[in-house]
Amino acid sequence: PGMMILFGDLMDVIGLETAGAAMEKMFNDIAIKMIALGGICFVAAWVGEAGFKVSGLRQSAMWRKTYLSAILRQDIGWFDTNNPGELSSKIAESTQLIEEGIGTKLSLGSRMLMQGVVGMAVAFYYAWDMSLVLLAISPLSMFGAWFFSHSASTASAETAKAYAKAGGTASESLSELRTIAALGAENMQAEKYGSSLNQAKDAGIRKSYRCGFANGLLFSTGNLMAAAGFLFGAWKIKKVLNDTYNADLGVWDADGEGGFTPRLDLVTGMQEMGANCRNGGIYIPTCSFSGGNLMIAMFAIEIGAQGLGQLGPALTALAKARRAAMKV
């Protein structure tokens, strides 16, 4: 949203009718602000991602040590109800879920939540009525972002499960190779292994279809929101210009000595009087809505909707981490 504010200011500067030292100074100021904003985003993303990652790794290591110490303190009867061969994988799996829930996923969720809230707030601040129009379309963009992340995570889990099954079959076949050869079951084991690989292949194909659909939906809803924003924004800008039009004034000479000069009609080529909030100088109030406001509101609410739509993976990881912590 911060970059969209500067981009909107840039659009307003480009739309000025007069060029000169004032416009050059505005361009330089916006360029400096963009560089500063880029540096702030770089440092914030670096510190945030590294901080959450390091914190997650440290807490995960502490969970592993504490869990192992608690297992070693148990009576011998406890191991009769809990399979010792599964404890190592159980520790690794549970602590891995905890690490993901309080590490990078939490960082991503915090960033997406702030992106959504700030994007919506910025859009309503600059153009509340236009934001309401775009907000009616934003659920499509949210669904596209959610469906894309959901499809990728679901397909990855299906693929991993299929490959794990295939790996188990291969490990079983290699460890019992003499028995399989004695029974003549080589083809059966090969078919079993191939079936698991086919499941992984099918999961990858389904992933490509789902992700392709989600990607197309995400970009199409963005273009739909842009179209609705441009139509409504153009109508509102036209209304503002018509409401502030004064036929007795000319164009305000802001870079010169001041005063009004006749404007050149682009259709007839004749010099005519008449000005509005866009070129009327100090004698006509500033436009309440401009092309820059249109761009800020449109892109800010689109970015906000996509941010809220990508909260799903972070919330899912946090829920899994809570369940894993309960087991531990």
C-alpha cells in the first residue's frame, strides 16, 4: 500500500498541464521516497523472516530436548503402551509442526494480515465510495488467492504421501529380496511400486490443473477489479471536473508570474477561457478526487484482498502446531 500511495502521487504529477522546475522537484521527491521505502521494506522483511525463523528453530530444539527428557523419565510400563520404535518419528513430526506454526508461517500470516488491513484502510481513506464498489468484487480475488495456496499445499501432501508409500514398498522389497525372489513375487512388487508412482504422477497432474485455474482466477479477478475501478473512477473524476468548472477563468500559470491565460481547445484549436479544479490554480478549490486517488484505492484494495486471501496456510499451520503441542 505504501508503494501504491507514491505511485498515485506520481500519476498526479504526470497529469499536470504545466511542466518546469516544480514538476521536476515533485519527481525527485517521489523517487527519493520510493528508494527509502524500498530500503525499509528490505530491512523489515529480512529482520522479520530471520527473527521468526530463528525463534522457531530455537523453540523446536527446546521442545525436542524437553520431550526426550520426559520420555526417559517414564516408567518401564509406559513403553508397553507406547511403541518405542515410533517415538523418534513422533518427536520429529510433532516438533516440525510446532516449528512451522511459530516460524515462517507465522511471519507470513502476520505480513498478509497487515497487508490486508492496511490495504483496505488506505483504499477507504482515499476513496471510500469507490472502495465499496471494489469491495463487492474482492471476495473473488480472496478466493483465487486462497484456492491457489490450498491447491499447492494439498497436492504437495498427496505427492509426498504417494512417494512415501512407494519408498516403503522399495525398502520392503530390498530388505526381503531373497524371500521375494523365492516366491517369484518380483513382478507383483514392481507393479505395487509403479502404482504408488502413478498416484504421485496423478497428484502432480491435478496440482497443475488446480494451480492453473487458481492462477487464472487470481489474475482475471484483478483485471475485473481494475476495470470496475477505472469505470467508476473515470465517472467520478468527470463529475468533479464538471462541478468545479468556471467558464470565466482561464488556466492558472503556476510556473510563471501567476495569473490566468487562455487555454487551447484540443478540438477547435482556438484559445478559450474556462478552467476547473485541475487547472484553476488558487481561485478554484483543489479536486476532491484525482487519477492518483483512483490508482491508490484500486490497487490498495486489490492488494489487501489478496493478502487476506493468503491467510489460510498460516492459520492452518498454527492450528496444526497447537494440536502437535497438545500431543507433546
